Amino acid sequence: MADAVTSTTILDSDKDFIVQLTNVSDGTGESAVAKVDVSALKSSTLDGKACSGVKLQKVYYSILGFTKIGLFWNASSDTLCLELNPSADGVLDFSPFGGLQNTSGSGKNGDINLTTTGHSSGDTYLIVLHCIKSYD
């Protein structure tokens, strides 16, 4: 078996991308799973440019169990974006300074990956990521 996971796009506009992520774990967990795939996001309606990356504006989360949940900027060597506390809920707002920017190095593609650790059967999460899109 595998964890029961969903990724539901709430909004994909020229400026914003909002996705709702859920997991009901069977103890398997997730490792470097792409949760924001910029190549799959809508292109700009103004000039047709493809989305090349995102800034993480806000994170809403409710977690039951897990040791930690990490969000990573995808690259040749993934770079930690942030970790969410186990068995907690809250809102992280990075909008006052323009959002968390991708700090990864070579091989970056703009995606955000998720990894769970310390997963047990019955652990759950609900995470909403509000991202601001960028175009090259």
C-alpha cells in the first residue's frame, strides 16, 4: 500500500498558484515528492511565457503525527525551504517581505518537493501553499 495523498489546485492565475495537499499515512511516507511542478502551471496570459518558479507567500497547515514535514526547493541537491512542526497547526505568512525565494543552486527547476519523516499509520496532514509565480 501507499499513503493516501491528494494535490488539489485551488487557483492557478497569472500571479498566484494555490494548492491544497493532504495525506493519510499508512506508515509509508513521502520522499521528495513534487507538490509544486512549475512546468505544469498555466502560462502567462499576457505574453505566453511559461512559469519558471514560485515564491512561497503563505503556508496554512494542520498536522497530526509525523516527526517532521519538510518542503524543499528542487535542484541537483535539494535545498530546505522550511520544516513544519509535528502535531501542530498554524499559518506562516511570508508576504510582508515578498515571500520565501528559491535559494537552491545548480540544477534548480523551480519545483517544491515534500518529504515526511517519522510517519506512522494514521498520521495526517492538510497543507495549503500560496505561491506567487515568476516568469523568465
